[in-house]
Amino acid sequence: MNIHIPRGTQDILPGEVEKWQLIEKKARELCEKFQYKEIRTPIFEHTELFLRSVGDTTDIVQKEMYTFQDKGDRSLTLRPEGTASTVRSFVENKMFGYADQPVKLFYMGPMFRYERPQAGRYRQFVQFGVEALGSADPAIDAEVIALAMSIYQSLGLKQLKLIVNSLGDKESRQAHKDALINHFKPRIEEFCSDCQNRLEKNPMRILDCKKDREHELMKSAPSILDFLNEDSKKYFDKVQKYLTDLDIKFEVDPNLVRGLDYYNHTAFEIMSESEGFGAITTLCGGGRYNGLVEELGGPETPGIGFAFSVERFIAALGAEKIDLQMDEGIDCYLVSLGEEAKDYTVGLLHKLRREGFSAERDYLDRKIKTQFKAADRLKAKYVAVLGEDELKANKINLKSMETGEQKEVPLDSFVEEFKSIVKH
Ligand code: HAM
């Protein structure tokens, strides 16, 4: 029986993995500039963590979690997202006591959701995310959004649309919730069973329903923006002002609700507007979650963050036909002929590598011509040829593959010579 990869997962093979590394590298570099520090948390957590944070009426908790009992009969869950774990760790490690506030963190790693696999939707995917904890300054909202946009732009993505909304504070949300219940209740039986369940507990999620999207009551539903109290309105105005100051274009979309329960005030998504992009256009999502730290046992602490998947980032690069120039080629390929020469290249190769060069040799006892072909495939900048005659004469033939120029170099000082020719 052949064993296949599980549905909704993928192998990232050499040739493709370099794109992942480049995205990770750019994201790390920008986090360094914006002063976000890496945090690594476990892949699995107590199930309770996600019930309390993501919310027990959300699709993630209701349908998508990989939950299992371990041998000690504890209920554990493969993390579906990174905010809950980061906040748990913030509380557990008393980061609220750090001298430097806000605490600005980033993470990168696999997340798991039992979703119906399709283009851009996997059961295991890699999220890169940031969380800034400890500041309720709208400038940090703008900073977080600017960081997300900068990461996309650093790799050349242009066809992006940023949408923002405010979900308001507790008071504003309650007023909006009451208005939504009044709006939908008289005709709730015309909606799907999910929406019927959401009506009392979380009516805002009705606005995000894919099945009932076209229902006339959706279009006339009360907008959160009409229910923002003075403080929430002021906060949202400030976020918009800062985004404008930073030259970041955005659209306000009052229907942007987000699929997780912990949000309030600022919510945002970055979409791909590229034509070739699939049905799921959201690249990145985030928002503010004041109250979550308290919910998980910490002191009152505001927070905001975002996450995007590397999978969708790569799909967006493909849709915009951005060709990442990654394969620069190796510095030197050692071609050898005859047993003694081959023996000699074992040590020579290692010396080159110890000096910091990328280098390779033949391991299949191939003919000279085939070794040259291998050097071509590796895009070698130089090929050094060592045969029995050269070995006897203490020489090696160095050829630049770019210019075709050839040169005899003394074998015992080859690495020194190579260093002076190739500056790296
Ligand atoms: P989310 O909107 O559930 O938010 O996911 C954020 C991003 O993760 C999505 O925009 C998408 O790029 C990626 N993503 C989600 N599900 C999948 C999937 N099945 N396959 C591929 N990519 C996927 C969160 O996770 C929040 N924790 C974001 C956040 C951080 N909010 C505040 N801080």
C-alpha cells in the first residue's frame, strides 16, 4: 500500500522552499526594524485556551479544531492560530511586568484547522504573526498595519487592498448586538441553522455568513459604525488619521467582522486584488483584542496583532507574476578525473566551504562532460578541473563560467588564490 500525504497538507520541496525562506527572512528583518521580538510557543495547548479566547461559537472552535485526549486523559488541541498561545504565555511569564512596554512579539510556525481544503485553504498552514501587548495608543494600531503592509511590499506585491473597521468597545458592541437581534429575529427562520444558533449568542457573526450573504436583511442590517460611542469613534478616527499620515491607503468596511471572538475596536484585513488570485482573497487578518489578557487571567492589558499565512503570500506572488530571484548559484564546482585527483578534491572541497564558499563535487564517478553539466545545473560561477597531470604538476585549472576565461593556479595555494579572485 502506498501511503500518501494527508489531505490539506503539503510537502515544500527544494526549489519551492527558498521562497518560504525568503518570506521568513524579510518578515524577520522588518520585525527587527520595528522592534518585535520572536516568541516560540508549543504546537499544542489545553483545549480550554481556545474555547476561552477564540470563542466557543466560532467556526474554528465548533468545527475546525484538531482536538485529542492524551494518555493522561487531558484534552489538548493543535493550535489553530497564534494569538491565544502568545497571550497565554504573556500572562504565564508575567511579561506585563517587563520594564519595556508595550511587549512586541512575533511568531512563525504551523497552525492546524480542519477546513475543507481548496486553493489557499489548508489543514496545516504556516502563520507569521505579531502581537503588541500593553498599549492602547492608536499609533500602535497604525504601526502593526504598517508592518504587515511593509512585509508584503518588501517582496514586490502591489495589488493589495487594506480594509479596516471598528468593532467598538464593550458598550458599543452591546448596543449593536441588540440592534442586530431586533433586525434579524422576526425572520430568523429564513436563515441557515448556523445563523439561527448565532442570533442570541453572537449575532455579528451572521453578517459573515457565506450561505445567507444575498438575503435582503443582510444589506439593510444595522452598521456597527452607527453604534460607536464617543470613545470608540475617537479611537477609530485617530487610527485612520495615522494611516493617512503614513500614506497607507485603506477602505472602511463596516461589514468586516473577523471570524474570532476576541476582537474589539480596530479590525483589518489585507486582500489581494490580483486577477489570478483564487476565490479566497484575504491574505492577512488582524485587530485589537483589549480584554483577552484579563480573560486569560492577567491584568487589564490592551493588545493588537495580525497574522498571515505564508501559503497565501506565495499564491499572491504567483498571481502578480513576481519572480523571486533566489538561486544565485554556487561559487565553485570541482571537476576531477582519476582516482588520486578525486581523493584530493575531498579535502579541497571542505577547505573551500570552511572559507565560506558554496562548493560541490561529483559523488557518482561521472565523466568530465557530465560533471560540467552538473556544474551548469548548479549555476557554478567557477569550475576548477583537476586531472592526474595537474595533480602531478601541482596545478589546477580554474575556469570562470561567466567569461570563459581560464587560468592555471598552484594547487597548494588554490583556496588563497580563489579568495582573492572571488570576493564574497
Ligand atoms: P485569521 O483571520 O483566522 O486570524 O487568520 C489569519 C490569516 O491566516 C488569514 O488571513 C490567512 O492568511 C491565514 N489562514 C487562516 N486559515 C488558513 C488556512 N486554512 N489555510 C491557509 N491560510 C490560512 C488569526 O488567526 C488571528 N490570530 C490573527 C491575529 C493576530 N489577530 C490578532 N493578532
